[in-house]
Amino acid sequence: MPALAQSEPLSGRLTGDRLSAAFVGKVFRGVYQDGVNWREAYLVDGEVDYEDDFAAARGEWFVRDDLLCTFYDGDLTGGCFIVKQRSENCFDFYAVDPATDRPDASRDAMRSGFDWTAQGWRSDRVPTCPEGLVS
């Protein structure tokens, strides 16, 4: 696959049943915009098991209004995200502001695959996220 095609996001946003199916019972690993690594297990019963370079927590996850939502017990902040599949095993997560129900990133940025909040991949498959891509 040409390098350019690898860095361009797939056109489709994950929604509804497709969004749920991509996450239920799966473990994802990824990186935040600031370089912090994370891991999250989306359990079948709606619980989530989360850890990053600095903290760990359990909580709940669900799909609502075509958004992937994760909320944690304790002090960790959760939220809801638009999820776009960049490549076979690379997903871009865009935080949605709860006050406005709008993503933090602009439509153009999301279309171009920039300004994501986090990027992740299923841990049981080879990641296909482009290396060195600066969001």
C-alpha cells in the first residue's frame, strides 16, 4: 500500500451496530495526542478496564447516538468519542464536548485525519496506524 494511502483516513465513521461490534469483547491499545500510552478492555457486560502510563481504573462503556462513551469509577475523566477507522487496524478517536455535543476537532481536521484525541488499535492484531504521523 502506498504511504499516502496509509496515512489517509477511511471515509466511514463507525456508527450503530458497526461501532458496537468493533469494540465489544475487544482489547485496544493506543496513544493520546500528548504521547501517553493507553490500554482499554471493552467487556461484554458493559464494563471497561482502563490503564495508561500513569493510572488505572474500571468503569462502564456504551454506544449512544453513534458515539463510543467511556466513564470511569474514581477520579479519571471519561467522555464520548466519534470513532473513525483510519486503516484495517487503526482507529481515530475524537472527543465530543458534552456541553455542545460537538467534536473538539473541526470537520476538515477529522476528514483529513488530524487533531484526534487518541489513536488506537485492537491488541490481538498487528497495528496498521502510520508510524510518525503527527495528528
